[in-house]
Amino acid sequence: MDSVTILGLVAGFLTTSAFLPQVIKIWKSKSSKDISFVTFLTLFLGAVSWLIYGVLIRAWPVILANGLTMVLVATIIVLKIRYERYDKARSQEP
């Protein structure tokens, strides 16, 4: 494995793992009121595009990073949808 591939894997790991604390925070707090649905939908579509690009050029760091990013961002989107009703009910409490 050459140094450029290693750099790509490290960069992909760092940028992808940045979403993990957000997933954990939403999961633990069961709140997603401060999360922008449009932002994460855009990030998801971007990751899909990067994944397709990575497949087309056969770049494993791009494929792995964006495949994992898609999973984490999709998790955030699902939690956003799931907890949206919970957040509304919580905000109406006295």
C-alpha cells in the first residue's frame, strides 16, 4: 500500500468518524431538535455521489469512507425523523 492510499484512508477515517459523536449524542439524549434535516440529507446525497465516484475510479479509500459516512448520516436522518415527535412533545411540557 502506497503513502497516498494510506493518506486517503486516514483522511477518510477522520472525516467519517466525526459523525459518530453526533449519532451517540442523539441516541443517548433521544433528541434531535438542533439537527438540520436538510443539512444531513445534503450530506447523505454527497456521500452517495462520492461513493459512486469512488466505485467508478476504483479508489478504495473513497469507497470505504463514503460508504461508512452514508451509514452514519443515514442513522442521524432516521433518528431525526424518529425523535422529531418526541422533541415536539418535550417542548410542550410545562
